Amino acid sequence: MWALLKKNAFFFLLLTILFQALIFIPLHVSRLQSENPLELNYIFYTAQFIFWAVFLGVWVNEQTESKDNGYAFLKTIPARDRQIVFSKYVPAFLTVVANVLFLFIKNARLSPGTPYGGLVLNYLSLIGGVSLLLVAPAYLVIFGLGFSRVYKFLIGFWVFIIVFPILYREIVIPKTGGTLEEVVRGLSGIPWFYSALACTVLFWASFPLAVRLKHRIHG
Amino acid sequence: MDNICTIKNLRKEYKEFVLEDVSLDLPRGYITGLIGPNGAGKTTTIKLIMNLIQADGGRILVNGLDPTVEDIKVKNIIGYVGEEQYFYQIRSARWTGRFVSRFFDGWDNNMYLSLLERFGLPPKKMIRKYSKGMKVKLALAISLSHSPDFVILDEPTSGLDPVVRRDVMDYLKNYSVEQNKSVLISSHITDDIARTADYVAFMIRGKIELFAAKDDLLSNWKKIHFTPKALDATMAATLERVENHMFGSVGYTRRYTEIQDSLSGPKAEGKVKVENMGLDDILIFLAGRH
């Protein structure tokens, strides 16, 4: 189990570090230099990096597994399907948790003494939870149909998630007459603990199904 | 006889191929060769033993355990080298050894490292830089390092050069003899089987056509050349098949030791010539019956 976890965590960790280094640091530095470091607009955009990091981790990991016929290899050694799926779920889960915590700590540092702390945590927790809820079905289709059959769909989905916030801000918000801040405040209405708990439970509830699907396709 | 693997009425159906009612008992402590033309069902049978695919009928027991129920236990008993070698390509042999060691109960890392050395495999080199022969040797090193009771090799030597082939087959022979381990080797290269196997199973079009001890096969299967009119009706009746040619007849027998006496003596002198049949001759004979 530990061997599988280490192997799978590698790409997630690598991508998270890369994201932080290549995207976050320049962004954070520019924010720190501005007069008003913490804007809800900024939170709105950076929160989606949680999804980017975890989904790209899933994608790169599965692509490597598929390229190396990793599942075929694992099937020839005494590795249980449950262990294999668990070793995929855990890094994805930890990536989300780590990114939520990192963003929260960083944003809290950007705005010491502001009333944004609770709002930011609620919002990040919700986005983190939604990321988990999107990763779970991604794993279900990967285990149910095989990565080679669904990877194009997954790329399309990932691109959609990247583009969606921009489209939402440029098209949907102006039409509804609201502001981005209102949206963020509205989504932050759910206390972080509830969204985190609900999404975590739902994410792990999909685990037995993923094991069954994995067994069915590779068994 | 004690069997390491028992296969009963095994069935697997594909669109254009059916593995039909395969029954086979693989004796413990011996090397069994599974011979057949390409597409005969050898790999399918092995994949079913390994529980890599699911059967449509029949039953397999490995050391008394059903692989579909006791998958993990069975894989701890078996050392498997597949037709294709799958590894994490960007990893090294050393990493791969460490990785798989977590799954096998009886993993012996010293043995693994000594096998890497014996096979001339650089432990730190990325596996994608290995040649095909090196990958086969790596698969063999992994399959043997947990001292499995039952080693299964699916076409391990196809595509290998003769030196590597000989090295691999000799190692297996020693492994079986010295440690009383059972080995199943599937191959269409009959030379490899002839050199190493104790028992041979011939598989043709999804069926086991013949299973016997190799020495019995080689001493009983003969090709007999008769001069014109030398083959009488009584003798012809004991033969598997007779082919008549311009210069005489050719008969095939699988019971040579039984009919040997009737083929010798002054009556047969100069009229009968007995030719040994190799495993490939027997395979061609059996395949030709279909």
C-alpha cells in the first residue's frame, strides 16, 4: 500500500509544487506589492487552482499509468484493487486539502486583521469540496471505462473548468446585474466545516464503487 | 501424482476463438511445456490461471486454491513472466524491486539483486533503456525472487537471441531441479521445451490434444518409412496415419515401443526405416489432423 501511495503521490506533489512555483509565487508577489492585497476577485480566481492542481495530478498520473500499462503490471503481482484505488484517492484528497490550507494561510497573511478570514476559508473549502466532487466521477469513468477511452473527455472537462470562471464573470454576471464579490460572498455562506464534511463524505462514498468498477474492467 | 495446478473443463469464449473444455493436471516439481501454434489458446489458458481474465466455465486450482477466490494467495505462489513485459518505464530495476517487494510475502531482496547481477542487468538504469532480452530477464528476476512454488512463463523466449534464450532456459531448469519447483512454459519454440521440459502438453485450436511425459513422447512417436509393399494391413492398422508415396509408404505411430518387435527381424530388414519424431514433428502431425 505504502509503495503504491508513494508512487502515485509523486505526480500530485510535483504538480502542486510546480503550480506554486510557476503560477502562485509571481501572483502572490504582485498581490503583496499592491495597495489592496486581498480582493474577493483575487480569491475567486486563485481558488480554481485547487481544481487545476488535483485534476492535472489525476490526469498526468493516469496517463503515465496507461502509457506504462501500469494496471496490467499491477494485476500480475499480489496487489488488491482496493489498495490500488485507495492509492489514487488519497493523493487526490491530500492535494485538495493541502491546496486549500495553503491558499487559506497565504490569504490570511495577505490581509491580517481584515474580516475576510472566515469568508475566505468558507469559499476555499467549498471550492476544494467541489473539486473533490468532480475528481470522484473522473475516477469512476477512468476505472469504469479505462483511461484510454475517456482521456479526451477529461481534457475537455478540464479546459471547461479553466474557462468557466472567465465566462461566468464576463457573460453571466453582467447579465444578472450582480458583482463578482456578491457571488463570492454568496458562495461563502456555507460554513467551511459543513461543505468540507459533506464533500469529503461524498468523495469517499464513491470509493467502493470505484473499486468495483476497477475490478470489473481489469479483473 | 501430486499436482501444483489442476484445470478442469476450462472454457473461455471469444468472438473468433473458443478455449474448449481444457483439462490438465500439472505435476508438482516438474517442468511442463505447453506447445501449440500461434492462436492455439496457450496465453488465454495462462491468463486464466493467473486470474487476469475471467473464465466462462470450468475450474482452476493452484496448490488447491481457486485463483478467482484467493487471488492474492495464488499470486504469492506463482512467479509469472508474461508474453509482454510491463514495467514502469521511467523507473529502475532497483526501484521496481523495492516496489514489488511490498506485495510478495516471501520476497528476498538479496536473491533479487544477485539475479540482476547474474543476468547482467544494471540496477540503476531506467527500464525504458533496457533491451527486450533485458526486460525478459528482469521479469524473470522479479518472478523468482519470492521463491514461488509455481513459475509460469508465457512465450518467454520469443524474440530473444539464442544466447539469452539458452541462459534463461538453463536457469529455469536448475531452479526446478534444485528446489523442486514446478514450472509451466508456453512456447511455440519446441527446441526450448525439448531441452527443459519433463512433461509436454500440446494445445491446438483451444483444446489439449495430447499430454504426456516428454521422454515417453520421444520414445513412442516415430515416423516409419516402408518400401513398396512392405506395409501389410495388420501393421497399417496399428499406425496413426499412413501416407502412400511413389517410393513406398510413411506411417506415424504413437506406440512405437509396443510395435517395435514387429518392425524388426529379418522380414523387415532393408524394408523399414524408423525415424525419430521431435516435438515439432508431433505438433505438426497433431495440427495437421484438424
